[in-house]
Amino acid sequence: MRGGATQPAVRATLEDVARAAGVSLATVDRVVNRREGVRAKTVARVEAAVAKLGYRADVAAARLARGQSFRFAFVLPAGSNSFMTNLSEQVQRTAEWLASQRGFIDILHVDVFDPDVLAGALDGLSSVYQGVAVVALDHPKVRDAIDELTARGIAVVTLVSDAPSSRRLHYVGIDNPAAGRTAATLMGRFLAAREGKVAVIAGSLSLRDHTERQFGFHQILSSEHPNLTTLPVIEGRDDSERTRELTAALLKRRNDLRGIYCCGAGNRGIAAALEASGRARDVIWITHELTQHTRRFLVRGTLDAVINQDPGHEARSAARVLLAHCSGEPISPDQERIRIDIFLRDNLP
Amino acid sequence: MRGGATQPAVRATLEDVARAAGVSLATVDRVVNRREGVRAKTVARVEAAVAKLGYRADVAAARLARGQSFRFAFVLPAGSNSFMTNLSEQVQRTAEWLASQRGFIDILHVDVFDPDVLAGALDGLSSVYQGVAVVALDHPKVRDAIDELTARGIAVVTLVSDAPSSRRLHYVGIDNPAAGRTAATLMGRFLAAREGKVAVIAGSLSLRDHTERQFGFHQILSSEHPNLTTLPVIEGRDDSERTRELTAALLKRRNDLRGIYCCGAGNRGIAAALEASGRARDVIWITHELTQHTRRFLVRGTLDAVINQDPGHEARSAARVLLAHCSGEPISPDQERIRIDIFLRDNLP
DNA sequence: CTGTTAGCGCGTTCAA
DNA sequence: TTGAACGCGCTAACAG
């Protein structure tokens, strides 16, 4: 048995360092927090003591003493699909966690699909907020609103949907082209050598994430699975009924349809159409976001794979990034990278 | 725009509640922490004030006042494979995070594959530890050692590898049969209708997790993909060179080999044998754990899919569970469930 | 049964 | 350039 580095049972305090260095609390504090007004010689003495005792600041006590607290706004879509409802719940849970770190979250529900409304909401945001997380829209007005917030000194992170050309601090969400490529690889491999058509259903091609997914999907499918060709993209507007009709028509029209990739919402419509057609087990269907619905379709065998982003991770990551930024702490990007999850019936959480 | 529930900018303190209820700090403290010795009527008054002000305790300040700190031991395998090295690093990072919560982690490296050594290490653990996380072995001696720790009042969580019959508090790791089923589904679908043999390579069948994975794999493959039959399990002892030899022999012997499922380590050996045989792109290879090596094989196309458990999540989850248990806080099991990740070349993090 | 008081580790005046 | 002293929100010992 090899013992690891045993840490001291209880951490050294500022006072321990002060005693070891033969100076006062305040002096150690100045050195530790890199403030002016200490002789170089004293600095050296204190730093030596810090190193010797392995002193590490107690951030909780520091925040307590500073009386520091944070207030963030989360701007989320109003009355939307299952994924967004989940996201909302996860933000709520994150808020409870954050409260124990002296951080407070207000949730604002707005129609994020209307650039004017979204930009207006951002413009109207009070300056009590030190940070904002927003499900963005890649539109000039929204970009300007984000830049304006940034100019006012409010940190902005985009959540799930990015506005890359804006001056947001950080994007919390998946790499959408990569998600599309992942879907394509699964589609191509599940269909193996079979020949035929693959349909792509998006909510709207004016949504950046849908376009990016579709782009990644096409890229891999055309280059690596030439036996499969994609049909023109169908826009279901994330509406189940409309998507059902379009899918039903498609199934009727094309006997050579082998697969469906849905890069938006409206999954209940696809399931209904597939099951009504009797080709549910034959046509490979891959979609995004694990919800109560897609989980059911997966278990039932109608749906073959789900590409997922974890709304809980996303909510917590957004909060952590804002908190770290406001406390002047560094953020480690690879720690905050949102994974592209793949769920089959067998690895459902 | 619909506004969400706006929280007060700054939280109510114990003192605010005391003032509102017309009692002293100590009384509020007693009520809030459910201690004895307060008249029912007073309790009610205080609780009303708590509710009215939306009071929530500042856990950081509480811990500070309590002078409470925690000390945990993490017992990990000595000098082992890439996955275990990653796990070790992640435990180290978790230790740094925990230090800011007044928690301290000592890492002990022992030969966890020898039940006597592992049990001895657990038996010898000092009582300064309030909790232990251990990569366990499902063996009577180890189980007894865990039960003994539990009897001494030390909380034990098993990490990555469980000892289900013991009295451990919690298991932090993936559902291994489900992981095996996931691998089988991928194998079956990637091979589609092709007929042939699939090899299963385990480290050792006396390792519970390897057996469970292999069980899940067989279960799905035999029931859902009758075109594929599995060969007798090969035990590579998680050793690359031995695994390479066995794999090379297998490839030479069987022209009808279509897939390899490796439910243990030794991946470098499999890659070498596959690439030397010239059948790397033809034989579907699925394995466990994303490491620097498996990542490379995936990108190169030799490896087709990786079933992964995130060592960072596992390390943090173990720490959170121990911390919560020692602070008397509840743990939410679904929050702590470790996901079965699937990685293809396209969704590598 | 209830209130008073002295810290926990740190940041921040204000004095020296 | 340095130090002493107070307070952040809470707990715990002691007093009433």
C-alpha cells in the first residue's frame, strides 16, 4: 500500500500565516490579495509562510466577510416545448443551489423567437443584474442588445442557442454541427448498405442551431454514406400536428424512405405518423433531446436514437460561468464543455 | 414578456427572522435546526416569520460557525491503466474543490485486485476519516471490511466497482449490465444483417463489472441479433501484450469474425492486432472508457464506439454523497446517477 | 423555555 | 508601511 499525500487535518488560517511570518492579519491579507502598500521584503516573508503552511483562502468565509452577493437573470422561452420546460425546471433547481453560494437568479420568460421582443427584453434589463443567461437568437437586433449589456458591464452567456457574432462572454451549449454529424454516422451505420432516401425535418431553417445540425448531417451522410441521399429539408415549425401531416404525406409518397432525422421539435407528430404507417420498425428515426415523449418512443422501438444535451448541466454551467466571472475567478473551458449525449433504449438514464 | 418570481436582492438573515418574530437569535436557531426546548407557540411564530421572509440558511456561514470540517479517504488502484490514472487525477481535482467546502481528501493507492490487501487497507483506515470511497472488489473479505467501517460509523461509498452485498452507503458508477446491453445494440446495428462471430474480451471473469457487462452483452445479442453468435470469452487480464497475442490469434483463426467487444482494458493490444491484420475497418470493435488511447483509435477509425463512464463525474459524485451524508443532508439519487456515455468519432468531447 | 455572548476565517475600515 | 478592531451569518456555551 502506497499512501498518497496526506493533507493537514485542518487548513492553515490567515492568522497562522500571520504568526509564522511575524506580521499582522491585515498585512497577510494585503499580500494574499495582491494589494499595494507592503514592502517587498515583507511580501517575501509572508509568501514564504504561505507556501510553508500550504495556506489556501477559505472562499466561503471571504464571501461572507465581503458581504458579496450576485444577481443573475435567466431569459428563457415562454410556453414552449418539453425541452424548454425541462430547462426551466433545471434553472429553478440551479437557483436553489446558487442561493447557498449567495447568488440569486430571476427567471424571465419571453418570446425568444421574436427578435424584437427578445432584444426589447434584454434592453429593458435592470442594472441590478451582474449577469444574464439567454437562450439567444442569431439576429442583428439581439446581437446589439447583447453587446449593449456587455457595454453596461453585465456579463452575458448564451444558453442552448448562440449568437456567435455578439460580444457574449461564453456560449453554454453543444456543438451543433458535430451533433448533426453524430446523427449522420448513426443513421449511416444503422442503415448499413441499404439504399434509399433520408428525410431531414427541422423546426425552421432560420434557427441557427437547426441549420447547423442539418449542415453537419449532410456533410457526413453525403461523404461517407453515398448509398443514402437526403430529401429537401422539411420545416415543421416545431409543431406536432403540422409535423405529423408532413411526415404522413412523406411516408405515403416515398416507399424508398429509409430514415428520418429530426433536428428540431415536433417529435410527437413524427411518432404518430410513423406508427400509423406501420413502418415504424423499418424506418430509422433519430431525433434530438431526451424528454418524457422521446423516452417513450425510444422504449417502444419507434425511435432509434436520441442526440441529447443535458439541460441540468447547461443550467449549472451557465450559473458557474457567471459566478466565476463575477468573482474574478478563472473558468476552465473543458470543464464547462457541454457533451453531446447519445441515448439508445439500453442506456437511458 | 412574463416576469418570473423575482427573488429579494439579498437574503433574509437569522436576525431578520428574530426581529420579525419578536424573539432572540438563539430561539430562531433552535427552531430552524429543529432542536428541543421551544414552546409550540413560539415555534409557530418563528416558522411564520421564516415563511414570510423566505428565510434560507447560509450553509457556508453555518459550516464556518460550526468549525465543521470533513476528512475522506479515497482508496484507488495502484499503478493501473489509463482509466484509473484519469480517475486519480479527477479525484485530485475534486479534492481541490472540496477544500473550499472545508473538506479534505487523502488518496491511498493500493492493489485493489488482491482482496486481502484491499481488505487490509480498509481495516487499517484511521478513524479520523468520516467517509471512504473505494474502488471495491466483490469478495467476502472486502465486504466484511466495508461492513466493519460502516459499523465504526464511517460512511463508505463504492466507486466504479461495487460490492453490492456489503453495507456501503451508495454505489457511484454505471449500471454495468446496461452498459453491456448498449454495446450489444450498437454491435448488432452496426453489423446489420451480416452473419458471423463476435468475440468478447474481458480482463478477468472474476471482476464483477466485466462479468456484468458481458452478461448484458450476451443477453441482447442472442435475443435480438440471432445472425451473430458470440465466441467463448477471452480473458486478457487487462494486459495489452497478452491481449494483442490473443486477438491476433483469433483474427488468424476466424475469417468469420465480424466484431470484438472488449469489456475491460488492454485496448492497445487489440488495436495493434487489428491494424496488423488489415481488417481494422472491417471488424467492428467496441470497447469501454475514453482515454488518450481509445480516443486515438476512434479518430483513426480502428475503433467504432466507446462506452464510457465519466471519471470526473464519479469523483465529484462520491465526494458530494459523502459530504451530504456527513452533513445530514439528503442526496437526490437521480442527480447522482452516473450516465452510460456513448462516444463515436463525431461526438468526442 | 429563552436570551446573551463569544467566536469561526476573512475583508475592511481607521489609526498609528 | 503596518496593525487593531469590528462585522458578515451562524452556532454553541452559558446565563437567566
